[in-house]
Amino acid sequence: MGHSILVPYDGSQHSQSALRYAADVFDGETITALHILDPFATIPDSEKQARERYERAQDVLETVPAVADDRSTTISSEFVYGHAIHAILRHVDLYTIDRIVIDGSYRADMADDSLGNVPETLVRRTRAPVTVLRSAVDDGRNASLETVLVPFDGSSPACNALQHAIDAFPEATVYVLYVRYPFVDDLDHVGVRSGDYPDFEEWYNAVRTWHERADRNADRVLGIADSIAGDSDADLRSTTETGPPSRVILKYADRIEADHVLVGSHSHDGGTRILLGSVAEQIVRRSSAPVTVVR
């Protein structure tokens, strides 16, 4: 069954590159290039103003066929009058979009920034996986993906990200990375206060107890990844690293020259959800490779 992909499109070189990427990497899928027509501050004073804006939007969409070139993927286009974030989220829900592909610099210099950074807001708010590309203009065809990285901690979003990687990139080698780093979900046990313990020995024992609660068994976590792969032909390679998650993940992605990174939108529920959600956002901002965030 085919999937529907939405590419926010403004006619810039970066958005053209995002459209090419979607057409090359997700060949055969149905793609919509969606141009956002920014609203006037008030009702336009004249029909002429509205017509000029309307015709500019049509001019932008006329560049889509040239971007599609001779690719076999079906690419349609349309424009929507409204705020970018609202329009894209509405389109995703209305037309059951399966994936968004967007350049990380999309509308970075536009007034819509008052509503938030568009790519990052989509990562936080939409139900669909969001692939964020770095601003590297590619006038040719994108190479096939050979190396995919999935940071993995056994949480539901991480499991979904791994399954998504296996399904979307069946020919790629999938590196599954578990980063050892202590997390506590219980807000009543987020830290060890010195004032609660009169001397070092008692404080140290409390720290050890804290780690018993916070540390996780790497083999058990990676065993979950193996069970997701199951009897599929996926080429999974699991490994464990230690350190601050976002820094370790980005460094490892560079080391293996990852063509794509797929990450869960957050980890365990509770106190660490905000922290781990920020890990996904840091990867989106700093990764040199395209990043897909999966819920």
C-alpha cells in the first residue's frame, strides 16, 4: 500500500532539494508539495493585492514539475492561505499524511517565526513522522541510503522508530545504538540531596541506590531491538556507548557516516520525558544527516 508524503514548499533551492530528496528516497510514494500563502494582516484593501499574492503562489507551484524532472514518483502541488504551522498540521490530519519531509531552514526568515520554528514545531506536534533535512542543496539525484542509525532505549517511540527504519529502508544497514545514561522517571527520586545525609558514606550509599533505580540493562534493551527485527531480513548491528545522549548519538552518526538518523520523539513517560524530548530536538538541530522523528 502506497504512502502519502507532504513537502512544505516555497520554491527556494532548499525546498526544491527537500522535494528531490522525498522523490528519490521514497520513490513510488505519492508526494504533495504544499506552498503556504501568508495571510494579510487584515482583509486586503483591494482585489489587486490579493491577485498579486495569488499569482505569485501559482508561480511558485509552476517550479514543481521541473524539480520532479523524470522521476517516477507522483508529485502534486497546491497552496494554502494561512499560517504555515496551522496549515501543515491541518493538511496532515485532513489527508492522512504518512510523512513530512522538510528542510531545517524552512521559513527561518519569515514572520511565521512568531508561531515558532516550523520544522521543530512540526516535530513536537504532528502525529506523522517528520524528516528534517540540513540545508545542503543537491541538484542531482540523492544516493540510495546504505547506513541508518536508530538511537534506541526500548521505549515505545524508539521501538516505532526502529520498525519504521526496517520498513522504510529495507536495503540499508541499521545501526541500533543504546546510550548508557542514568534516567529516573519518578519525580520524587530525581536526585540525591546532600542535606538528607550527614556524611559521605550515607550519601554514597544513597547514590548507589539511585543508580540501581536509574541504570538499565543494555543487553535487555538491545534484546527488545532484536525482537522487533524478528524474522525479517533486516541487517541490524547493535552497540552500546556511554555519555550524554545527544552528544554521543551525533558523534556516533558521524563515525559510521550515517545517511539517515531515525529517533523516537521522546523516551519514558514521567520526569525524563522533557529531557529526552530535548535530545531528539538537539539531534534535529545539529545532525549533518537527515533526521526522522517518530512518535
